[in-house]
Amino acid sequence: MRRIRREFDVQERISRILEKFVNQKFNGVTIESVRTRYPIGRKEADIVVFSEGSFPLLLIETKKKYEMSSRRNFPVTHERVVGQAVAYVAILEKEGIHTPFMATANEMQLALFSVPQNINEIVNWDAIDSGDYEKVLKDFFGFRSKYLVLHIPHSLSERTFEDVLELVTGIYAKIYRIEDKRQELHQLLIEDFREFVNIITPSVQEAIAPSGKFGKEIEKKIEEFSKRTGYKPSPKDLAREMSYVLLNKIVFYKVLERFYKLKKLEPLHERGAVRTCNEYLKVLEEYFEDAIKASGDFEPIFRTGIYDEIEFIESRDVLETLDWFIRLLNYYKIEEIGDVIGYVYEDLIPAEERHRLGQFYTPRPIAELIVKWCVRSPDDKVLDPGCGSGTFLIESYKRLAELKLKRQFREIKRVSRDVHEQILVQLYGIDINEFPAHLTSINLAMRNPRVPSSIMNILPRDYFSIIPKSGTVVPYDVYSLEEKKEKKIVFSDFDAVIGNPPYTRWTEIPEETRGFIQERLGSTISKYSLVPQVSRGVEPGIYIYWIMHSTEFLKDGGRLGMIISDSWLQTDYGLNFFKFLLDNYKIYAILDISARVFPVPLIGSCIILLEKCAREDERDENATVLAYLDISKGEVNIGEILSFLENARSQPGKEIVKETGGARIVARIYKQSELAEFNEKL
């Protein structure tokens, strides 16, 4: 009995949710009944939702079943799953019963399709009769492009299925037009990409941690990785990160193959080129090596340290999902939808998952505010020394494109190759962890996949290990005429240093990093009494040293904009840090933010906007804005806030209150020389 219950678990759970809406009206349409295992000819549909008069309104084919004693899980837009649902609605149509909507669902995702009146003309009846569902549609991708309405996560949420019923009844009752409700292409692709990760991750996790714990070989590598980065992923998190990295490598190879005359990557299992998951990974690795050699670079995308240690347990689901994903990419030709794929990579990993994977996600309005203040010239050189998945560098890319092309980014349909490469030359990123460095690289590369450029100044390295103005050797070679060459990146003379540094306390900082901090900043730390004294409760966060180190990378007149913890504002060591800022910068503004920007208890944030200045007299004359910014309404008008800050600086000694967009600002303006005499907590 237990096995039978598990076999139809997803089907039963979805049907139970839908049964709650029986006898309810949506857009004037009453849900009359919900039937499971509904007979259609010699077949059975998993779920059919009927409207009044016993007319089928929505047919749902569910997946994650135990079929023939083996666990099966497919993407909801897989040809076989969609083909099976199409077969059922086509049989009903043949019997004179039109079903206006069909859906495919597994335990996490749902895809909704409208059903055309001519469904019988676009199907292969021999395939329907034989149950060869992958071949049911004569033109699968044509059907998908024309009739896929939405692809969404559902997590068996009652609200999600209520929204689906609201949508299908609204279209059925002609209250809505399908054209107005159909998702944009980038939204559909985001869910396809996420589903790829969702399906292969369990196989990866079981392979790298067979009994819930890492195997001995990979455990040793993870210990070394953790010691270096201060981040130790769980088996589940590492498996997801590995899956995202594999996805990115496949996507980027498909971009490169059309520009570097690489061998076309086809579905390998379907074509008989591989028999097992292990063989699939080995052959993919050969393709990726060819891409590195043919392009001469792109190592940050194809070489990712611990994340290259991906393995699978043998799984038919994984083989078929890899094939399905490659077919999807072959159809859409990523480089031809460059404006779409950029949005995909900005939103691919949800904010809550980025946090769980150790990446604090900076809300875009905050990153936009900092970047717009810091990046002012089309020739500005920009560094994000803790780039994470690339939020600040993507905003910097957009900002530089606007400055170079004299238009708002939303008005720029395509960034030309020369401008794209100019911008990449001007952007630099560092992250101690290969996973976010990889995400930043792919994010920047996908700004214009039509013209893939190997210019990439993204370095997986401990920021404090880098010495300004000295060339830093990247941890890989580049190829030139089939010869390997060493590559160096020089980090110096930046016009802007931006970002969201870690909030790590001194005792949580990796030992090697603490050594670098003491080596690089020892005398400055001593001068400003910022030496950690844990036993006395003096434990400055790493962001204090981050900003001190960043000072050396800026040219005089360069700007620093960061969002950091606001805890220093209430401490004695914070006063010492403030003195460091007074001695090195014109302090343009410090904005204490009311709302919790990051999903971490007790962590408040503030934005600092600084301009490096060697002349004391200029620093003394500078007007500084100390402000409280209430963004609790969740709406921020960046232009208005920046204008307010600029206008406020002309009114020293005053307190100004302003409502702007969804934000409220309370600000007081000081002459910087006044602040030099300040001896209390900020």
C-alpha cells in the first residue's frame, strides 16, 4: 500500500489542493469536479478539472512517479511529458470534446499550455497509439513557442493553483487575452534552467555524499577549500552549486561553438555517443577543453576549482535531462536572444537561495544607487573586490553602456562588440570563492552573447592577498597558437571601488586572510587603534579592513561606494575607523538604512559614499551628509535620492526631511572639519 501511495504522490497532492476549489466560481466559471486517473480511450489522464456541465477545462499530467520499479522525474517541458498530455487532449478532441488548457507538473514546477482547436492536425497519431510520447508533436518547439502560457514553481502551494484556476477561467470566459497573460521568454527560460538544476542536483548530492556525508576524497578537498575561503558548504549546497556551474558551462559552450568553429554539442545519450552519466561528464569535459583552446581563454567559466569535481550516480533521469537541455539550447540559439539571456542570468538564482549558498544578494536599487554615484565617466575603471554573483559589476556594465552610448540602458537594444569589449576591459572583480567568481564571469559574458569576448578581469583570490600595482598571476593559463601563456592582472588606479563586503567578524575570518590583513595593513591598523582585541570585546568586522585596503587601489579623486554593516556606528572602534575615513576621504554621505536589506537577523546596513582626497584643506571644506534612509515601503527612486544628497550639501548646519518616491530621508549636513572634532559614537 505504501508503494502505491508513493507512486501517485504528486498526483494525489495536487488533486487534493484542486478539490478545495470545487463548487467555487472563478470569473463566473464554476469548478464542478476534479477527477483523477480519468479514462481517455485506453489511457488514463492523471487529473482533469471540469467546469459546470462536465466540460473538461484543464487536464494535468503529473510526474514524479515510480514506473516499472524505477524513480522517474522529468522537466515539465520535456517532450515526453508534454507529448503525453497532448495525446490525451487530442484523443478527447477526436471524440468531439475540446479541452482548452493542459498542464504538466512535477513536485516543484508547473507548465501551462493553451490547446489549439486544430490539435488533431499537429499530432502524430501513430506515436499516440504506440505511447511513443516524445514523437507525438510533429513540431514540438513550434508548439511550445506558440502555446506555452506560463512555467512557474509551485511547491504544492494552494495559492499557486488558485492563481492557475483564476487564469484559465479568465481566458476561458474571455475576460483576459492569452497574449496579455503569456510570460516573457526570459521568464520561461529561467524556470527551464532552474528545473535542470533541480533534477540533476539529487544525483550529484548522492554521488558526492553517498551516506549523507562527503566521501573521503572530496572531504579532503573541501577542508582545504573551507580553510582558504571560510565557507564550508553542506552536501546539498555543494551539489546545487556544482549543478549551476555545469549548466553555465553547457550554455556558454553553446554560445562559443558558433563563433569558434567548435564541434556542435548535440544530445549525447540520444545519439548513442555515451551510455552512462560518467561518460557524459567525461565527454562534456572534452568539449569544454576544446572551447578553452579554441578561444584562448574563458578559463574563469570553464575552470572552477572544487566545483569541477562534479559526479553523478547513474540515473536515466539525468541522461535524459542533459539531452533535453541541449535540445532546448539548440532550438533557442542563445546568442540570438542576447537581450533575453541577460535577464535570465540576473534572476537565475533566487535571492533566498543565494543567501543559503553564502552569497548575500544586494537589492538592485541599492547597487544602482552606489554605482550611479561612483561611476561618472564612460572611461571609469571599476573594481568590486568581493563581487559575489556580479550584482554591482552588472550595474556598472549598464552604467558604462549608458555613459558611452548617451541613452538609458532600457533604450539600448544591443551593445555593439567594440563597446562591449571596452566595458569588459574597465571592469574588475575578485572573489575568494570560485563559484561566485564563475557566476560573475558568466553574467558579464552574457551581456552580449552574440559577440563572446575572452576579456575577463575576474579573479578567484583572497582580496587581501593582492598588492596594489603589482601584477597578480591568474590561477590558470591562456592559450595562444596552442601554447600556454601566463596571464597577469594589475589592480591599481581605479576610478571606483564598489560593492558589498563580507560582514564576517574577526574570529570567523580564515587564518590565512587574517595573516594577509596584518601583513598589508598592520601599521595603519595600529595607527588608528583598530587592532582586534577579542578578549576585550574589540572585534571589528572584516569590512573595516576591506575599506582600508581598498583605499590603496583608488587613484586620488577616485570614489568608493559600499553597503556595509551599521554596527560600527555604535562602537568605540567605529569612531577610530571614522577618523581613518576623515584622514583619507571627502565623506560625501553616510546613509543609515532602516529596513533590513539582507535576510539575516540583527544585521542593519549603511551606505558609505567617499571620494579619496590627499589634500587636508579640501577634505576640511567638504560638506558631509549624515542621513537616515527609510526604505521600509520597498520603493526607492534612485535619481531623487542622489539629487537630494547633492542639493543638501549646499545647506551645511541644517537638518532636512524629505519624502522621495517610496523613501523618507532625514539628513543633517556638516562641514567635514566639524566632524574631525567629533568624539562620540556616530
